[in-house]
Amino acid sequence: MSFKELIALFGLAALWGASFLFIRIAAPIFGPILTIEGRVSIAALALVLYLVITRKSLGFRKRWKQYIIIGALNAAIPFTLIATSALHLTASMSSILNSLTPLFTAIIVWGWMNESLSTRKWFGILVGVLGVVLLVGWSTIPFTKETIIAIGLAVLSTISYGFAGVYAKKTFVDVAPISLAAGQ
């Protein structure tokens, strides 16, 4: 990995991680749905503007059904579940639960695409989850009905991400990443 790629990775990690803090702060104020509508609307506006400026095609007419499916699985469903769970979870707990995405993606890949995972990949998933725990810290939360439901919603969001990843891999092989991001 080059230095430039390493900087990009850490930049992405910072932005991605900060989104949990933003959601944790915004969801109680604006509500989960309005928080996510705002987040998705800002992202969509920026991505479509970029497509217009660079004169790249989205191919929406050809793939609108697939974009709706991937948008639901990779944005609408998980973002709303995360924002709802953030009403009762800490940002660090949300981040830790979200780090289970590779685990559920691996299980979905195994079940849907009949691909087995090597011990090395399973070890990588475990190290990733432990790395997130070390970075954000483990914070205790009260064990109430609300927190159990919130944990369940957060885990469901990672399952949705897992299905989105496999669906995208099967459906959008010939689509540019920027078009996929904007389309969903």
C-alpha cells in the first residue's frame, strides 16, 4: 500500500467513523428518518453534481430497478436502522456493531454464492472487529429492552449491508463505482 493510499484509507475511516457520531447527535434532535433523509440528500446532490460536471452517465433508465434495490439495501434500510438504534446506543457501540458487516457479508457470500472463506479471511474479520473495539473503546450501556432492540436494529443494518455487497457484486459488474454510488 502506497503512502497516498494509506492516507486515503485513514481519511475514509475518519469520515466513516465520524458519521456515527453525527448520527448519534442528530438522530435525537431531528429523528432517525429526517437525519437519514438529510444525509442521503446531501450525498445524492454532491454525487449527481459531480456526474454532471464530469459528464459521466448514470445509466438510470437502463438500471433504475437495480438502483432502487441497491439503494434500499445499502442506504435507506441500514442508515435508518443505525439512526434508530443510535437513540439508545453510544457512538462507539454503534461503530463496533457496524464492524460486524464483514462477518455477515462473509456468511451471505457463503450462503448465496457458495464461496468458502479461508482461515486467513476469518482471522482478518476478527482482527478488524477487535481493531474497531480498540480504536473506539468499549463503553458500557444499560441492559434494557430498548438497548436490546437497538442492538438488534444495528445488527440488522450490517446484514442489509452484507446483502447489498453481494447484490452489487452480482448486478453491477460493468458499472463505474461513481455511477453506482450516485445511482443508489
